[in-house]
Amino acid sequence: MTSQAFEAHDHRSCIAAGVASAVQICAERNLQLTAARQRVLEILLSEHRAMGAYEILEHLRAEGLGSQPPVAYRALEFLTKNGFAHRIERLNAFIACSHLDNAHAPVFLICRACERVVEAEANAAQGEIDRVARRAGFVVERAVREAEGLCPACAPTA
Amino acid sequence: MTSQAFEAHDHRSCIAAGVASAVQICAERNLQLTAARQRVLEILLSEHRAMGAYEILEHLRAEGLGSQPPVAYRALEFLTKNGFAHRIERLNAFIACSHLDNAHAPVFLICRACERVVEAEANAAQGEIDRVARRAGFVVERAVREAEGLCPACAPTA
DNA sequence: GATCGTATGATATAACATATCAACCCCATC
DNA sequence: GATGGGGTTGATATGTTATATCATACGATC
């Protein structure tokens, strides 16, 4: 997946590849990818948009994997803590990671029309956040880089 | 105020200058800086940290300026829409603008220890968000640039 | 088989945000 | 001075997101 991932693609492979990578990484790192956790990852992978915790919870509930908010939040915490998913602060919602392979400083492009969210790779060291932080003597532990606007498909019609 | 504003300073002037600027700008643009709106701005200016809508509402309530959530959210909407305050997405909270003078692409540095939030100026065109968006053909309407970590005062002790 | 760590289950509540409708006020115009 | 429109406010209710807390289950290890 490239940074221009607003384009059409074989989406089944997104899900399959994402789950397969997660399974392998969890095995390597002795992380427990339990049924609920894996299912939440699949749910997130099933769409290139951010999903709220309660939307995810509805799926889990329908499948008998849990019905109370902490069920979803615990799975999401596991996934985000270990890099399998990201939280989109602007939307108070979550999305599967598109770049499981490499450590990264993701930038998210959020289309307000079609709701698609694309995760692109940035070079943190060249970004304005790090430049500003360095100048101020501030130690960055987590950086949020999100843009909201219109994707190439939606911009013309809007 | 510079981008190193974690430093000590005459804080009374922050409040006075901020309100005075807002009064002037509202006059110029025919914006109504009503009692509640001005008071919310003062409340935000009174601390260099982000405040939640309900925390602000408590102040308003104590002063007889309103007691229900919409009162706070309406004032905050006015202030953010017109650039007198900013929303910190990471915290679901709000902070007074430190750079009323110039149009800007703010970067926020959020100290998780002392809770101070500093607004620094970035050069949007040089940032990673805009670079990535340009490459993807994405039209940015709003960009979120927030770093969470430790300020120069808190980093040593943590 | 006792203990420990990790994960789940279950209930309640905190925190953040908006929809809706009625009332009010200013002020521009007739 | 009456009329009407725009913006603002008041009040109620509700929707949405997130966490605290306590209890339970289960496998690993000693």
C-alpha cells in the first residue's frame, strides 16, 4: 500500500495480509492475539475508515464475543499499544495500521466526504512538530499528525 | 510569547492582552463578543493548559453565566471558529490562542506531567502533513499537529 | 494445589458533545 | 412605532465516547 491509497485495490488481501502479519508478529513477540483481539483487528481491516469503539462493539456483540464497552476498549488498547492499529484523535476512532512492517511516524489523511482514512508515512525528523519541539526542548513521546479534508475522488464533486 | 513559552513570564499580561486583542478584532469584524464568550476566553487565558468544556462550564455556572453544556460549547464554538481559541484533539479540550496576530498553522506541545500546553508556530508548507497531502492529491482543510511528551521543566524529574 | 500474571466479565458512571424548540433582543426597514 | 429577520440565549433531553471498579476464569510455574 502506497501513500496514494485512495486508489482502488484488491481489498481482500488487505485483510488477509494484515491478519497474517499480526499473527506472525505476535508469535515473535510473545503477544497473545486472542479471539476478541484478532476479530477487532479484522473488523478494522475490513474498511479503510476509522471506526468508533461502540461500532466495533456492536460487531462483537452480534458475534457473541462480548457486549460491554471494556471488551472493545481492551482489544483496541492491545492493538494500538502494539502498533496493529492507530487511534485517530480527530475522530475519536480507530483504524488498522497499514504499515505493520516498519516503525513509523504516520500521517493520516481523513476525507470528510467519503470517510476514507489513509495512513501515509512521514519522515518525523523533517516534520514541523519535531522541529518545533527540538527548539523548545520538548521531549516528544507521541505525535499526532492528522489532516481533514477531501480526497482526490471527492474533491472535484464537492 | 515565543515558541519556548514553557518559560516563566508575566502572566497577567497574557490575560489582559488576549482579551484586549479579542475586543479589538471583534469590533473590526463585527463579531459579538458577548459576556459569556468573553468570560470563556478569560477563563482559557487564565491558564496555559487545555480545559474541558465541563470544567469551563463550572466556572460559568458559579458566576451565573449559564449552567448547561450548550452554553459552554456555543462560546467555545464562537472562539474557535474565529481563531481566539483552539481545540486540542488529543485532550478533547480547549486552549486560548497565543498568536492572535497572525494567521497560523499551530503546533501544540502538550506536557503530560504538568499539563501545560504551548502553541508554537509552524511553517505549514514545510511540514510533513502538507508534503504527504500534496503527494496524494488530498485537499487539506484542517490539520492537527500535536505532540504529547515532557516539557523542559518536567523532563529531568521524570 | 497454591500462587501469580494475564485476560475477561459485568456494572456503573464519568466525560464529552449535540439536537431541538422556545424565548429574547437588537436593529433595520417600512 | 410596528414588523420581521438574524443572531443569541435558555432549557431539556439525549447521544456518544471512555474509564473506574470489582469480580471471575484460566493457564503457567513452583
